[in-house]
Amino acid sequence: MKTAHAERATRSDFGAIDSIVTQAVADGNIPGAVVLVGHNGKIVYRKAFGMRSLEPTREPMTMDTIFDLASLTKCIATTTSIMKLLQDGRIRLNDPVAKYLPEFAQNGKEDITIRELMTHFSGLGPDLDLKQPWSGRDAAYAMAMRETPAYPPGSRFLYSDINFETLGFLVEKISGMSLNEFAKQNVFIPLGMMDTDFLPPASLSSRIAPTQYDENRKMLRGVVHDPTARRMGGVAGHAGLFSTADDLAKFAQDLLSGHRVLSELAVEKMATPQQPAMAASQRGLGWDIDSPFATNRGELLPIGSFGHTGFTGTSLWIDPITDTYVILLTNAVHPEGKGTVVSLRTRVATSVVQSLDLTAGEEEKLRLARITGYNESLMASRRMTARNGDVKVGIDVLEAHAFREIHADAAHPVRVGLVTNQTAVDAQGRVVSDVLAQAPGVQLTAIFSPEHGATGALDTDNIGNARDAKTGVPIYSVYGDSDAKKRPAESVLAGLDVIVYDIQDVGVRYYTYESTLGYFLEAAAKSGKEIVVLDRPNPVNGVYVQGPVADAGREAFVSYWQTPIRHGMTIAELARMFNQERSIGAKLTVVPMDGWMRGDWFDSTGRVWIDPSPNMRSVTESILYTGIGMIEASNISVGRGTDTPFEVVGAPWIDAVVLARYLNAREISGIRFVPVNFTPATSKYTDEKCGGVNLLMTDRNALDGPELGLEIASALQHLYPDQYKIAGVDTLMRHKASLDAIAAGEDPRRVADDWRDGLDGFTKIRARYLLY
């Protein structure tokens, strides 16, 4: 028997939802459900299905049914309470939990942070031990304080109720109130959520959806289903909250647009990725974004929306892109714990998006969100598939446009100065200098070569001028042992009309082609010349933004501006940012690529890899360079002078087995370490046998390169304090606080956590200049 009760439904095209939920009831997957959908500030769908209770009596589902929210408690009560304390300045995300709960420091938990609890990266196990006899809040507190992490904190995602039980204790310690009272006073009452609370009174029992028989064969109704929360007395940070669909709608709408409880900035912080950057599972603070648990996002809502589920059969998903929320409340565990809602959640959320009456503007926002992500770092795992070489780089587009961006004119040929090297080829494999020399209306007048020279084969501090063998055009070196030698001569610029820049970058701050770009922007502005930048892919993709932002006031040829080590930008995007943020004021034109997407690695472009410098020989080495390059100015070999630069790290004073064992024990995501001995033929430790590690990349999407570099530097400092000269790391890292912290023996994961504020600020600036 099925019943359906519709109230206040304002649309008539959600019929598919009716069919989906009705079928789930008929199939016995759920006894009944309440579905509520909000869009653009209004409730557009609101309906009850099936039965609230099957045993011991049958009762129809109603819209005012109160449900055991199970793990939605983590988001609605605990996370919101923590964020309120954060917003009020009473805690910081990177604070160790033990700062507030000293007992928590037992058994290796002294460095676990509030952020790691909220993102499930603490390493703590799934739940407290229920095999032992215990009861009461104080017993649970003592057990949580004694817990030993199953994995090193920050190393991997492990969904844990202990994390949120501890956060509940944290709220109580800081506020001086019980979790239920704090949440009621600061969240539920301000939002008018009058049917939301822990420990619902007996007077509401008739409206509460029963869950399951307990061990005494008594139906749980108004008593929390979760056994740990039940032993704790019904109030816990991970479970125990009861509520209705209408109350959750008030909560969801406030996160989208009300901001009566949490500020807009606090909501943004909470709902964007906060897990370690190398992690595959994307988690906000308390909320799920893109993990194996995110089934209720459906197939059409973009990554970047956020939500959560509850074991009893509840779920909430919120999408800022379409200004939509989807609430699905069931008591699927009723009566015998055999129901299932995983596929139902997915189908309902997908159907909601298909049923929404989106405007053209909303459709476009949704389309763009699916391509680029509400927060770009969420899209990393979605943009990695090769597309058989449909990427046209800047020179290809320029050719297709008949060179109009450089004002080619057959009657009055434009005099062009080209900043380039061997990496600048078009889709047909033609060198760009040859293309421009033969282009109608173009007079190639000068070629400027960066570090490593026009052919990219030189590895010396002083590179002289030359002449291009094919075109006869003079080549002026803009690399040498002084700042003046790294800049173009004014006398040469005087004979030009336009400067064209076309060099393949590797997406790393200390790679000097980026500073060469900056110097030519400055020269163009000073000389009044136009500069045209032909774009090329960021080979390590344009999604990940990692590492410390360079200290202000420490600009150098290896650090042109305050960017992080891995900035996730193309060379044309950098040009736009440098020109504006450094107030250069050059007359800048960029020629974007066609067909490149932010998540594309170089091997997804179909372009031929050309070594941009003598030791940058593959995509793998360019990825590892984001971290290994960062530390190479210290007294170690990074494989220069071997066949595998940046794939090995070592020194004569390193025991290969000891270093590999130490680093593997750190469980750094995306990488493994194999002990190896090698002898460089050139560069550091020439002809000396070095002990060290071979870096085997197991998952490039999971690897945080700068954090890897920090881990290796920390390991060497720990294992070889007398031999390792860590001060050299800052030559390229350009972040003194991190150097000082590692030198003092701080955990590198804690140090990397402190990069987040700088990365957040840079990401906001960066967003203004992105082209793709």
C-alpha cells in the first residue's frame, strides 16, 4: 500500500521524481520518504510518499514527519557550531586539537588539527570500540582521548565518527555549553528550526519516523539509531539530531543566501576543498564535495556543490551554482535494517536538475561549472582523459587568423622581435621563427633567447649572441650572470614594432622563462612597444595550485612575483596577471589556445613533448620538478648528470635504505621511494657515488609536489642534521617561515597546512586572469 501527500508544490514538471520515489517504496527499498527541493529562494517541490511506519503499526508518511538525521548531525549541528566558533575568532582551523583538549595529545595525536578532524584526514579509526561495555558521555570522552591513529595524520582520507565525536567535545569545552544547547541557541532558534533538536520530547513521538528494532527487540522511535550516540546519551557530534524537511530547507536556504548564522565567507570556506591537496577525495569542512560517499550529488549537479548523507536514509545536497538544494529524508533502516537509498539519492538529484526551469544564464553557469568546477581544484580528477590531440596552441591560432594579432600588413610589414626557443613549434612541427619569417606582412627582425639558449641545449650562466642559421636573423641572449644580461637592450627594441613571446613553460614559479616574460613586459611598457603572448599548455595542468606563496619583497629571477610554486596558470594567464598586479602597464595582447582545458596534462594535448631545458625530459619529470626542484639548491643531487633528473635524490652521505624506509613510512600520497645508488656525471657530486631514493610516482593526481619537497627536506634534516645544509632550500622556495619551521623540526604536514591562507588569497587574484 502506498500513499502520497502533496503540499505547496509550485511546479508540475517534477513527475519523474514522483515515479522514482514511488517505485522505491513499491520495491521495498524504503517504507516512505519526504522530498523537498528549493530553487532560487523558493520551495519548488515538496511531497511525502509511502508510510512513516510499518511496524508495529502502519502510519502514512506526512510532510511534518521528524527523522533521525544520523550523520547529517555532523553538518547541521557540529560543523555549523565549529564554524560559528571559527567565525567568532575562538578557534583556528590549523590549531592542534590538543590546544583545547590537552588529553587528546595521547598516543600520537598531539599534532592532529581541527581541520583534519573536519575533513576526515586525522588518521583516526571509524568509531569507538563497541565490543567493550561502556556508557555515558564521560566514558566516550575518555576513549576518544586515548585513541591511537590508524594512519599518520594528513596522509589519507578515512571517514571517522571519532573525528566528530571529538569536535562535539571541542564545542562543549570552548563554549561552556552542551553541544545540543549551543546548536539550539546559535543555529536552530535563529533560523526558526523549531522541530530540530537532539533528544526529542515524548510529545513528538507520533510524528517521528521509527528506525529499527534495538537489541531488546524494541522499536527505536525518538531514540537515536546510532549505537555509539545511544550509549553517549543521545547527544554526540556525529549523530543524534532529529529534524524535518521544512526545517532543513530553512537551514539550506540560509547557507545559500541568508547568512544569519554563518557569514558568506564562512560558508565559502566550509563548502570548498579543505583536504590535503594531494588527496583524491574532496572534502569541505564537515561537508562532502566529491568522495565515494557523494552519491546524493547525482549525475548533473556540478562538482563544487556540497552535501552529506545519513545512515538511516537521510540526505541533503546544496548547489550554489544553480541556487538549489535537494532534501531526501527516509527511514530506510525501518524496520529490520535492510533498506537501501544509495541509487535512489542519485536518481532523485539527477531528476531534480532535469526538472528545474533554468534560465539561459543559469544553464550557462551550470555548463561552465561542469567544465571548470565551482572551485577549480575539484576538477582535477575529471579532466585527465586524453582527447586525441585537439589542442591548438597560440601560434596555430595566430596562423589561422592570418597573423592579425600582430598587425601583419603586406604593404607595411610589421617588424617583429620574437622571444623564443626550441619549444615553439606549430601543429605541423614548424619552428615559430621560420613561420614568422615567412609570414606575409611580417618582418622578423630579432630573436631573443632565454636561459639555455635558442636551442635549449646550453647549461651555463653566460650565453652569448648568435645568428639564426636558417633565417639569418640575429639572436640576442637574454640570459647571463647579471640582471642587465637578462633584459633586452633598448637599442634593439627601438627597431621593433611588436614583441612576440612564445616559449613552453613548465608551470613552476622558479622556472626562469616566467621571469623572462616579466622582464619583456617591463621592457615593452618602457619602450612603448606592443607585446603579444602566444599561449601554450601548462604541462602539469592548470587546476592544482600548490606550495607556499613567495614572500613579498623577495622578487628575483627565480621568483618574479608572489605566486605559489605550482600556480596552475598558462604563460598567457601569467602575462595578464603580471601586467596588472605589478602595475607594469604594457600594451599586452594574448592569443589563447583552442581546445585546451584546465585539467589537461601535457599528454592529453596530442602535442609532441620537446624538452624545454636539458634536464626536463618528460611530463613525469616536470611533475616531480614542482617539488624536487624546490629543494635542489640545498646540498643534494636531484639527478642532474644522470639519465633521470628529478626522479632521484641523493648525496654521498645518505644511506639509501634508511632514507627510503623513513619516507615510505610517511605515507605520502601518490609517491613511493625505492633505495638507489647513483653517480652523477655532471653537476653536484660529479663522479661521486650517491645514496638516495628513486621516486616512483603512483598517482600524479594525488601528489602534492611542493609538499613532497618539504617532506624530503624534513627527512634529511631529521636523519642527517650535521651533513644536510637546509638553508639552501629557501633559494627557490622563497618562504622563510617554512624554512624556519622545517629547520626547527616541525612536522612538514603542519607546515604545508600553513600555506593555505596564502593559497586562498592567491587563488582569488588568479581567478581574474584565467582564460580557460
